[in-house]
Amino acid sequence: MLKQSLNRRTFLKGAGVVGAGVAASQVVVHSAHAAGGVAPAAPPDRIVATTCEMCGNRCGILVAMKDGRPTYITGNPEHPKSKGKVCAKGLAGLRELTNPDRIRQPMKRVADGQYEPISWEQAYAEIGARYREIVTQTGPGAVFWVTHPKPTQPWEDRLLAALGSPNSFTHSSACYTARDVGFIATLGQLPSSDFGASKYMVFVGRNPVEALVPGQIVSIAKARSKGAKIVVVDPRYNNTAMIADDWLKIRAGTDLALLLAWANVLVTENLYDAEFVAQYGSGFEQFAEMIQQYTPEWAAAITDIPAETIERIAQEMAAARPAVFIDPSWHGAFGSQYINSTQTARAVAILNALLGNINRAGGLIFPKSAKLGNLDPEKYPAPPEPELPRADGAGEKGGYPVAIAHKGLVQAIPELIEQGKLHVGFMYHMNLARSIPDRQRAVAALKKLDLFVAIDPYPSETALLAHYILPESLYLERDEMVDGVSSKEPVVAVRQQVVAPAFDTRPAAQILIELAQALGVGEYFNFTLEEYNNARLTPLGITLAELKEMGVAPAGDKWEEGMPAELKTPSKKVEFYSTKFEKAGYDPLPNWQPPLTMPVADDPASFRLIHGHQAVHTHASSANNVQLMAFTRRYHLERLWINDARAAALGIRDGDWVVVSNELASGTVRAHVTAGIHPESVFLPGSYGRFSPQLAIANGYGLAPNDFTAYANEPIAGHAMMSEVIVTVRAATPEEIAVAEAHDQALAATWKSAAMLPGRV
């Protein structure tokens, strides 16, 4: 049953902003208040429950309506990801509706960077004809679809399968693939951290205060108020470190050494959960023998963390078990970062198992999934699964056998195009040219596609390389597929239209059905969005109308503590010694492996380039939102972090212009000089460096770490190595400063002009 109906009291209950209860990040707090963190005095005449899309979390939100217009957004108290809170990005969602850079109707490329508007009918007819012409020559194995996962993905997968291609790609191999591969090999599936019930939380390279899920921040604050301790392992004093009991300023890329030393302490001092290991573990004897060599003293020399600190943290974790966790993270220190990231993820999973915290309150839990239905296969037949091998070798024998096949190696797309393996591409909710390593390589390759179709609301860098741009309606303008949310109490959520679509844009669900028809596979899309959603909701005993009233509803059994009878590993147990890795020819134990690259020891200008999230941006996708970029400008968030002692040796002061360069790229940015970063590293936020000339707010502002990142695949999971990047940093010359100042002033003038547009501020 739905808990309550939406009313003004419910709305005001949820009208909080994340950060207010944590006091962890000045940026988060300022962002929220500046964005309007208090509900308007005038009561709304209607409230619409939907889901946000200002990042990939898809939090539940409530949109207040007054006289047919949306006036305010807050978090839905019933949604586990929002818990009544909303971040600055969520509050800024209304600004998207008045963004003048939106694409207003389908566009056809007539020359490099030049487009003409066409009708939807012409776009579909020409795309269909060109597709058939190419595939007749190449076969369906030359087709790919790339996306950032969202509720539409089952339909995208269905369409690609109907076309006969296995080549689906998501952003995961540039984000979290190593984490997935390592944890699945060890535990059989991905767990979540039970923040609210934990007594001891360890974040290795993760920054939850800025890589923001509001509901998690609420739970962390709850645990903190009960005395939970927080440890942050990061080369940089990130915003989560501000609320931590310990900040371990680790040398970047050496996290595996720290984890191995922690395991050494737990095993050699007999602090691990021996009963849990004996009952649920496999291969512990081999692991225990291996771990003897990795002492705290050994790790201290590699990580720059004192041996006594390493030993103390291990002992504290053991004392708190099982209500303790080392967070599985996303990108973190072991997502798609280093050549050792997959084995680092394995070490994190193993350490948690040593603490006996698997599926225990306050530790790591296997969240419950929503029990959703499917379309009747008799009435709505599904296409057969493609039998062709993947072009990138993900999940394939002789390629990357333990990689996540259906997510692919997205960074390999340019190489596959250059090799003549891919000829036709479709992109949705992704900005390939800005998101993967080596921008110049990506742009050059995408230009060689015989047919490239982008579904995009904006003229992004990648959209402006497509032959056809199909403009999607914004998330507040469209209905979408119901979406299961896994948690302790699984729910189903729905995105529903808040305002009518602007211009000649269409929702993704409609585009996918029409595109299937144009490509000759319409028989697999002989249903409507409403029919699909009703089929998904049938097992739950609720109607779509009921779900739309609340936006979220219970969708399955609640989580219960205790290990499953069997894990989804070859041994059915926690694999300290991975038989899956052994069979594939990889080290079955997470032995120490150093990073692939290191700064040049005798070069005072040589640094490792690291990157990360900021609370007010989602990667670079939100950089063209005037409200969010206001925070960047006010707080100088685009700057390069550099260690104060290293900066002094280079003659660099806080706010100075510096030149960052390596063999791939060079750029100028101001410096943020601080003691809060390891001397060997410099940090760039991943939110800037947009280069589309049609994005008035974002274009040309700041630098992107991807531009300095070389293309290379890690050998186990196949992921990109996004922090195996060495750059030099020097003070800018007077001539370079003059150019940078002029560029900055021009951007400021554009900014002020855009900010004055009606509805923009």
C-alpha cells in the first residue's frame, strides 16, 4: 500500500537540502541555500512526484506547481536515494527548462560543424535508408549503441538486439568496471554499504559528500550522530575528509599496498572473523600465506602512511566488526583508475569478508531488488540474443574474458572505428568525445563513422559530430519507464511529465519506438510506454496512476541479515583465491602491483594528475547550467590543486595561472595552492573543459583531465586507466598570462550576458 498521498505538508516535510544536517562541505551548504533551499512562501496548487536527472542517481523529487508552472523542487521523503533531501544539482533542474542552447528540432549535418533543421519524418527516413545501405555491406556486427544507463536501457538493449548487434557500451569502463569485476569475482555480486547502522566507515578514494546521493548523506549523518567513526583514504583532502576522524594522505595509486597491509594485521594478529571465514570462505589458506609479506612497515614505504597508523586503523576496524565497512565505491581509487585497480577491488572485497560484515547490519549488504514484471512474450515477442562476438572482446575468450560483456570497453570505440570494425553508431545520454581518454583521438575516429546518430537535448561535443541529432525532451518534460530501486526496502519509482515538451522535441520512449520502425525492426516495439509500465507493475498490485500519485511505492521483500545459502561465485563462497581469475590466466590472489606510471623523481615539475567529483556538478554534463556554474565561479572550483611546498619550489602562488601539459595536451588554468594534497599529485575536477562552440556557458572554461589521459586498456577488466597520467606543471609566462586573462574576460562577458536572459537567474 502507498503510505500517504502528496500534499503541501508532505512537500514541506521534504523541503530540505542535503548538507544542512552534515555541515561537511561549505560548497554543498552554500550551493543548497543559494539555489533556494527553503520552500517558497506561496503554497503550490499541485505537486508532481517524479525523478531527477541532474545526475545518474535518479533521486525521487517533488515538483511544486503554481498556475501551471514549476516553482520549486525538493526531495521525495519516500524515495531511498533522496529521503526528502535534494542537492544543488537537483534544485538547479528548473534552470534547464530555460536553457537557450537546447536543440529545438531534428538536425542534419551538411558540413563539419554545420547543421540544417529537418522534420522528424525526414530524419527517420534518411537514417533508415542509410542504415540499410551500410549494414548490407558490413553486417550487423558493425553497429554499436553507447549510453549512460538509465530507465530506458531495457528498450535500448532490445533495439540493439533486434538489429542483431552485441555491441552495447556504457560509460562503466571509464568509471567503475574494475570495482564490478573485482567484487563479482570475490562475492558473486555487488554489495552496498549500510551507512546508517555502521559504527566504522572507511572510504578509499570515495568522496560521498560530493559524489552525492542525498539519502546516503542523511544516513551517514545519522550514524555520525551515534558515534560512528569515518576514515578517508585519499591523496586529497576532499570534502568527506572534513567530517572524518582520520584522513590518510596516501600516495596516489598505492591503495592496494595499504589494503594488503590491513589484511596482514587482521590475519597475523588474529583479528579477523575466523568463524565467518571458515564457514563462508574459499581459498583462505593461500591468501593467508600470501599476505604474510605485506607488513605495515612494507606498506608505509610505498604509501607514505606511517606503519603505526596502518596498524591502528586495522585494529579499530576489527574492534567495530561486523558493523564496519570499506565502501565498495564507484570510481574511487579502484573503479577505472590504475593498472592495479581490479586487484585493488578484490582486496577491498576480501578485507570486508575478513571483518565478517557481509550482509550484516552496519557492514556490506546485498540490497533487495524490486520485483517487477515483464511484457507478455506471446503478445510482445522479444528479439533473439545476437550470436555475433563483441567487437571489443569484452567477456570473450581470447579478449577480456572476465570483463562485463554487456557494458563493454567504451574507451575502445575509436580504436574499433579505426580498425574498420564499427561503421554505424547510436549515442544516447552520453557525451563520448568528452567522456573517454584522448579527446583528439575520439573526435577524429567518430568523424569516420558512415552513420552516427545522437539523441541529445543539447549540442554537445559528440552530438556535433553526428550525421543526425534527434532532440530529446528534458526530464521534466517526459514520461519514462518505471524504474526499480534496490535498497534495504526496494521500491519502484516513475518519471512523469511535469510540463509540456518545448519546441519540436520528443521523449526518448517515443524516439526509440519510431527509430525501431525506421530501422525495420518495429515488430519488436509493438507496445506503448503505458503498456510496458503496466506490465512492469502487475506483480506489485498497483496501478500506474497510483504510482504517479506518490512517485514511489514498495516493490519487494525487505532486506534480512544473514549470508545467502550460496554466493554466485564458482565455489559458491567468498573467494579469497579467485578460481575465476585463475581459469582466465590472471593472478588468483591480489598480490601487490605498482601503478603503471609514476612522476619523474628528479623533475620538480612532474606530477600525477588525479581527478574527481564536485558537489555542484555531474562530470561535465552540468557545466552549461548557469546556476551551477555560478557556484564554480564564486568558489573558484575549476582550479588545479597543487601542494603548497611543491608550488613554492616552482614559484607558483595561489591564484596564479599555470600551464599543465603532457604529450597529449596543454592548457592554462589558475592554481589552488594547498597543503591538502599529496606532494606527488595535482588534482583537476572532472567538471570542465567543454569545447562545444554552441554551449554558451560551458565552452572553453577550465580544463578536462581526460584530455591528458592516454588510451590504454587494463589487462584484466579491460577498463580505461584514468589516473595513469603524468603531467608537468609550471608557472605561465607573461605572454601566456595575457592570453589567459583575455580569454577569461571574454568568457566572463559571455557569462554575464547569458545570466541576464529571462528565467536564467
